[in-house]
Amino acid sequence: MTKTLMTLLLFSLVTTCFSQQKSTWDKWSWLTGMWTGSGIGQPGQIEGVFNFSPDLDQKIMVRKSHSEYPASGNKAKVIHDDLMIIYPDYSGDPVKAIYFDNEGHTINYTITYADKSIILTSGKMPNTPVFRLTYIKLEHEMVNTKFEISQDGEKFSTYIEGKSKRIN
């Protein structure tokens, strides 16, 4: 009888603890969906779309992005496609991401969170710039996206920045 009571008590405690946990992706809920936007930066004017969606039974978040830089002067039109996978660490918090693009870049990010923003920062490596990608929640289903580069990991320069609107 005591063993059965202890088992029921333990089951009740575990069930209560797990039912009160928030979802792994709560901090990303405002960013999930399809977005369209435009921006400007060192490469020039940019138009594009991106989406964030949970995948693999909500174990990861996937971002796919497509952007186009129109031809100007002696520069040809440039198409940029990328894929980023956001994933939780051993504690279940999504604090890591890996990025790939059609130019052959791979970037490993660590993720931090602020009140209305998600900040992805690459680690310092010899002879490689540090990259920072920031999403800032704005009003009316809008988001500001900023991609920055730093040689020392301290002073960042904006490479491109733009605003996007949720389209679904």
C-alpha cells in the first residue's frame, strides 16, 4: 500500500511539474510565420521573404529566407537564400542556431533574449568576423531585422537592416 501511495505521489508531482513548464518555443511565438520586407545596407537595397516554423515535432525551429538585390549600375542582380536551424541545449532552452547560405557561409550562433528581441551572436574565431543578427518586435505585426559585423566582437557595424511585415 505504501509503495503504491509513493508511486502515485511521485507520478502526481512529476505530472504537475511538467504540465507547468512553458513551451520551448514561447519566446519565438511572435516571430513564427511568414514575413515580407525590405531593407538597405552595404550590398544595397534588398527585398525578401523569410519564415520561421517549428519542425521535427517542435524539437527545432527552421528559418528559411530568400532575398534579392536588384541590378544597379555595373552590379548584376543578386539572389540570396539561406537556412537556419534553431535548437535547444540539454536544458531544453533554444540557445543555439546554425546558419547556411547559397554563398557557402556557415555560422554558428548563440542566442540571447531581451524584452522584445532575439539576438543571435556568433563566437569569436581567429581571422573571422563576429556576426550578430537581431530581431526586434515592433507594433502591428512588424519586425526590425539587423545584421551586424564586428572584427573584435565589441564594436559592431550594421551590414544590412530592414523592416518586415507578417503575411501569415
